Amino acid sequence: MKPGPRNLITDVAGLRVGNAEDDGVKTGVSVLLGDVPFTAAVNVMGGAPGTRETDLLAPDKLVQEVDALVLSGGSAFGLDAASGVADALREQGRGFAVGDQRVPIVPGAILFDLLNGGAKDWAENPYKTLGRTALANASETFALGTKGAGTGATTAALKGGLGSASVVLDCGITVGALVAVNALGAVTMGDGPEFWAAPFEMSHEFGGKGIGKHDPHQEPRPEARLGENTTIAIIATDAALTQAQATRLAVAAHDGMARAIVPSHTPFDGDLIFTAATGAKPLPDPAFEALRLGHAAATCLARAIARGVHQATPAPGDTLPTWAEKFG
């Protein structure tokens, strides 16, 4: 198992990511777009999620494929980002065919970034426009850190961010992760620069600081940042998966969130993971390759979470330091 050539979710062929930001509001949107519709699924383990069109991703529902997935800041206001994406896709002639109409299927999830120091006194909800802009920016290469849905993200003690990572399995299947890290919990150990995800780091991708010291007696103290939470992610693969298999992959990927954020999946986080499967490559061994896919997804997500925080950059009005500011 090794990182893909870009070490981004777009190492899965046929997928692109677009970001858009409003630096004054301190928020943004990230869109995962497929060249063609792809199988999608979702699993929610946080206690306070905000979502759009996730019910239709259950294996027993009519629609099995989607056109795009959206991650957005803005709390409930950010759900409007998917409307902008859907409008733009409809103009391109994309979407689920219903008679002579096309209905783009664009599930989305939001994080809470309304208390991060940005100007939230907008006269008109900005997220529909941000969604449209992010879609227009979709590319195989994209920036991490203070970009897209990670623009206004925070963690327990550091500025959050947008992260991504990938891995290629020995069988040739690729798995990638995209995540907006906005957690109630911490991504680093104690007062040091070491990431909880350190055991899974590849090629010094988030500083190569190694494993720090953990005090097992320390209890989390979330009261100070209550309400500024939720980590939302997408796991993508070029494997051919049913919607049920894609759902199980999202479940397995939550292990990566738990490895990289302490604590995670709290009652105050809306922690959620989408799966996107392009179906380009059959599973050589459906049982054991599915197991390896789950491990790869969890590993990728843990790495992506650390990368997002590691690459965050400072901006005027920030309420928390970046990892680089604090640890250099």
C-alpha cells in the first residue's frame, strides 16, 4: 500500500474536486464531481448532523448513483450550496432522467463555522453562489488547508482545514479521502505538535513529528468550544461496489476519524462520511478485498485529517492559531 501520485482523492480516476471560499465570512464549499454519475453511500456517527438528500443513499432506495457530493461550512445555511451545484449541473444537461427532465442528485453535509471570527451579517445567503463557483473550479489538483469547506474550520486548540490523502492497494485499486476538519476534539496529542494520526503517516506528509505522549488521565473539556463542531468527509474508490458495500466502507472509514481526532463522534459533532465508488475496477476477491478497502479508507482518512490541520494558514480575525504558527 502506497500513496497515489497526487496523494489526493482525485487519484481515483474520473473524480475532480473544486473549492470556493469567502475569506471575509471565513467559510467555503468543496465539491466532489464525477465525470459520470457514481455510486454513493453515507454513514453518520455524530450526534448533530446537518445533511441534504442522504436518505436516498440507503441501499433500498430508487436512485443508486449521484452526480456530485458537497461539503460546506455555514451550518444550516450551507445546505444551500448543493442547490447551486444542482442548478449548474442541470444547465449542463446532467441529472437523473425523469421524462424529458433532468434532476441532478447532489447530497451534501455541513459543518458549523458561524463563531469563527468571520463576518456573518450577509444580506443574502452566499452558499448557493459558493457551490456554483466550487463546481466551476473542479480539477484533479486542488489546495489543502484553509480552502473550500475547511476555510473556517476549527478544532479543540488549533485552526482546522481541508485535508486529502490517497493510497493504492497491492491489487491496483485506489482509495482516497477528502475531509473538512472542524472537530470538538483535538488532532494533536497533549501540548505537543504530534498528531494522533502519526502511526499512519506516509512520507512525512504532515511534518514527520512521530508519536507524542498521551496522558490517559486527562478528560476532554469541550465546554469552551461547544457548538463549533463537525468533521465531514468523503471516501472515494475506483472499485466496483454496490450501495450496500459502499455503506460498509463508510462505516469502516469512521475508524480513521477516531484514530485522528480525540474525542470524536461526540453528541455535539455531526461527524459524517460519504462514499463515492466509480466502479472502474472489479474486486478481485469480494470478501478480502472489501476488508482491505475498509482498512485503506480508515488509514486515508486519518492521514487526510492531519494533513488538513497541518496545512492550514493564518488569516485576519482567526480565533485559534494554525499548527504552523504554534509549532513551526
